[in-house]
Amino acid sequence: MSKAKPIPAQDIKPAPRPAGLVLDAQLHLLDRQILDVDGVPVTTVDDVELSGPAPDEPIPEGAEAPHITGLLTGPVLGTRIFGGRPPSSRFIRIPWDMVAGVDTVVSLGVRANSLDASWVERWMRDQVIAKIPGGRHDPE
Amino acid sequence: MTRIGKFLAAILTALIFLGGMLSGCAQSPSTDALKGPAKEAASAVRTASLAVDLRLQERATAAAGTTTADDMLKGMQSATDELESFGAKTQEEQSLRDSMLACFSTISRSLIHARDALAAPTSTPDGGKNLAGSVQLPAVQGELRTATEQLDELMTKAGIQ
Amino acid sequence: MKRLLGVALGILTAIGGFVDIGDLVTNAVVGSRFGLSLAWVVVVGVVGICLFANMSGRVAAVSGRATFEVIRERMGPRAGLANLTASFLINLMTVTAEIGGIALALQLASGVSYMLWVPFALIAVWLVIWRVKFSIMENVTGLVGLSLVVFAVALFLLKPDWGSLASQALNPSIPSGEGSGVYWYYAIALFGAAMTPYEVFFFSSGAVEERWKVKDLVQSRVNVLLGFPLGGFLSLAIAACAAVVLLPAGISVTTLSQVALPVIQAGGQLALAVLILGVVAATFGAALETTLSSGYTLAQFFGWSWGKFRRPAEAARFHVAMIVVLLAGVAVLATGVDPILVTEYSVVFSAIALPLTYLPILIVANDPQYMGKHVNGRAVNIVALIYLVIILVASVAAIPLMIATGAGA
């Protein structure tokens, strides 16, 4: 077997990029608008839920890497400004498998009405807007 | 507070302090406190004169005229209130304030007459008939002019204009 | 031909929509006290609003995202909330002033006290927001608002001394009866009246409402670059009318009725009727725009569904927010506060809050992730930076001057 010749530098192609999208959670996910499958705004991304051990817990041997299990929305305005985090029970969860795409907005593959996250909108719609005549018609 | 927060708070305090100092400097002679209400009254009585003129020429509608008169009456009310709260320190200031208040009430009276005159019709479809408006308006105009002169004299005496 | 009509419509609505109660009152006050010596501020303000509106329209058309969404995403909740609070409060003040303006104009027409007109104005504004299509709303109020050109006509009919007007404008000097503090205070007020922040939120959200794409940018640029300066010219006509009739008569403007006097003198009852029509249309249009603006800013910041192109049932929180804003504005008017006073404060506070709204747009217009190849060019950025300095100076100087001059007394 002959000795392999060194490849000239200009012939070396760049390494193939790993499959998938590389995201910075704070830059590309946090505070982004979530749109449903029809493009209707649902809410904003207030937090991200990860699988795996909780912080400060020892990591068991052979545990898999944490991955995103859901997007969270909740009453975070005060805590984002002054610090801290509301308890997990105060967040509404959008499972990650509903996410269809991540761009300047996060697009879901389902309708807004089917999500818990849109409950305030549905409540306002049913209790307030529907009671005012003309609310269900297109503007003319 | 973060460093930026402290910095911004310091700037805001400095600005307010600066403003307070500037306004303090501007307030030296006490007749300056008379300036505001006097100027407001002068403007009001002149506006009413202009409105009456325009109504005499039948350029203004009754609605526009009465609205103007009402607005000027409100202005006179606030000028009078401001003047009444003026604390006169010397005998001279006291008499100045009192004569100005008397002048203001003359002006307000003539404004009320003006309002009534402006509201009255000045012509009918068959024309030529001497109606309430066309008689009252010139009289009110004279009243307003006298009040204006009175106020101007007072203002010159007080050194405001 | 249809293209040409569309372009003309855009320009005309921009002119008619430029003047609102803030411009009307501030220009008249300035004209009656300072003549045309503050005309240069109008020019500076018009150039600024052209720059500002162009950038925000471009951001919306290219990225498909409206202003506050971008502010939230790029600047985070802290800066975004500060911006939102300031803008929202000023919007609220402006809504109050505009509804007051509608009522005052109707009082001028009828003699019936403006307080009685306020509920009508409220219901009318709400009904249009509830049911009328965005483009119809814009076009009708803009075109009818063109009646304000009666100020320019009146100016000609008054046969002023053009030479003296021109020298007042081109050689600005502080008149003898006024101090320099008051002069600069009103310069800031006039600047804030021209560079209204709500205009920017409205413009960029409107771009998303009407689904602008990059190819619509040319049309929007024409609207802005032709329409706004002509609107600025109308503002100058308002100031000039006051300067020609009210300044020599020793009348300083504090009410809408005084603003009408020069027009009445020039053209009588017909001119008055046209004026009232124009004022009602302009303030009505501005009331719609500011109310929608408050809805847009809240909805875009919190991520709600928004837009007049959606039926109210599909943008429930958006519409509820606007109803609350309208009711709040009317509640303020019901306390009997003078709408003209509210107007005068709203323009100064607009100037104070301008940096908060301007800076994020400038940052985003330079961000390639949102703008792709449509980021600001070098020339635009240079002008934009100059304006940033002007805006910061005006904003910082406003409060001390307000305190020192007793809000321009």
C-alpha cells in the first residue's frame, strides 16, 4: 500500500454541517411570537422546558442529554424584570411536538383554539366580544 | 438598582433640580404673578372684540360666536381664580390686585352681554329688518373696547406691558 | 390609470392625515405668539417624521413584523416594557385630546357644549374601529381631512405681507413679548407635534394590516415623501393664519374657537363650514389611529392576535384593550379638564418619549436578520444619527423647560 499523499489545502472541503438547526435558546426562542397553523398569533415564548435532571441534582450514569420537551408561557413580566421565576404550575405548556418550524417566529402545526395557551383569548372572545353585536362578522 | 438605573435616576433628579432652580430665578418681582392672568384677560377681551366684529360683518355664525364667547368666559374665570389666589404683600400690590379684579369682573360682564348679542340673529330672509342682534352687537363692541382700554391702562401701570 | 389613482389616493390621504389636534393647536398657538419664527421647527419635524415613517414601514414590509413585536424580541422585556408604558400613556393622552378635538369642533358648528358631543364621538370612533375596513377608514378620513387646505386658501384671501412673513420664517428671532425659555419650550412642543410616535406604530402596523411586501415600499416612499411635506405645509399655513390675524390683535390662542377666527375673517361662513369639516375629519382620523395604536402596541408586546383585518372574535383581547382605552379617555374628559390643555401636554410628552420609540426602530432597521439586504444605507444612517441627537436633546430639555416656564405660560 502506497503512502497517502497529503491533500493540498485548497482541496479540503469544509466539514459537513450536522443535521438540524442550531439555536441559541435566549436569542432565537425566548420572547418570540408563537403562531398557529393558520398564522394567528397565540402567545409569546416565556420559558423553555427541558427534559432530564433538575438543576443541582446529581446526573445519573448513562443519562441521555437533555432535550426540549415544550415551550412555556406564563405570567413572567414581573419576574423577567425584577428576577426570579414563577413556580412551574403557573406556566402553560405547549408540547414541542406541536412545533412545526422555528424562524423569526415559532410556528405550530395545530390551531390556536385547541391549546390551553389561548384560554384568555377564548375567554375574552366568549364573554366579552361575542356579547357585542357584530363581533363575529368580518369588517366591511 | 443596577448601575444604569442609578445613573438614570441621578440624571432625572438633576434635571428636576435644574428646572426648579430656573423657575425659582424667574419668579423675582411679584408683579410677574399678575402677568399671567392679565395677559389671559387681555387676550380674552380682544378675542371677543374680533368675534363681535366678524359677526357684525355676518362672516361668523351664531354658533361660532357663542362658542368663542363661552370659551373666553371660561378663560376669564380661570384668570380671576388665579388672581384671587395672588397673595399681595404691600398696600400698593393690594390696590393693584383689587383694581385688576374689578376690571376682570367688568370684562366678564361685557363677555356675557357679548354672548347674548352673538347668539341673537342679525338678519332675516326678507332682509332689512332691525333685529336684536344688529342692535346689540355695536353696543357690546363699545363695551368691550372700553374694558380693553381699562385693562391696558392697568397693565401699563403695573409695568406688565 | 388605476395605478395613478392609487398613487394619488395614497398621497392625498397622507396629506389629510398628517394634521391632528396637536398640530392644529400647537401651530396656532405658536403663530399667535411667535409669528413664523418657529417655522424651521416644522421643517425639521417633517424631515424627521419622513425618515422615521420610512424606516418603520420598511421594517414592517420586509420582515412582516410590526414595531412592537420587533422591540420585544430584540430588546427584551425590560426595555420593551419601559417603552410600552411610556408609549401607551402618551397614546392615551393623545386619544383623549383627539376625542376632545372632535367634540370641540362639533361645538363650534352647533353651539352645543362639547361635553355633550363626547359620547357621540366615542361611539362613532368605536363603531368605525369595530366594523369598518382599514383601507376605507384611512381613505375617507384622509380625503375629507384635506378640507384643512382651507387654511392655505384663507391665508391667500387675507392678503398678508408675504415679505414680512418670509423674513420671520427665514430670520427667526424671539418676539419682544416672550422669553427665550418659552421660545425653546414651544420649539420642543412643535417638534413633538410633528413627530408623533403613534404615527410610527400605526404606520408599521398598517403595513402589516395591508400586507405590504417589498414591492409596495416604493408606493409608501412616495406617499411619505410627497404627502408628509405637503401636510407640513398645511401646518405652516395654520401658523401663518394665526400670525397674520391673531398676533397683531394681541390674541394668544388657548381655544379651538380662536384658531377658527382667521379663517372666518378670510372666508366667512363657507370657510368656517369647510374648516369644521376638515377638523372633524382630521381629529376623527387621528382618534382612530391613536386608539388602534394603543391596541397594536399592547397586542404586539404581549403576543396577542391583532389586526383590523381579523374579525373581532378572532382578536378579542386587541378589541377589548381598545374599548378600555376609549372609555379611559372619555373618563378623563368627563372630569371637565380642558381638551386643549391635554393636547398641549400630549405633544410635549410625545417629544419626551420619542427616544424610546425611535431608537429601537433605528436598531432594527440596521439588523440583517430581520431586514436582509434592505438594511439602512449609509446616507440614511447618517441622517438618522443626526436626528437621534436632536431627539435626545429635545427630550432631555423638555422637562426643565416645562418647569421653568410653567408649561409655556
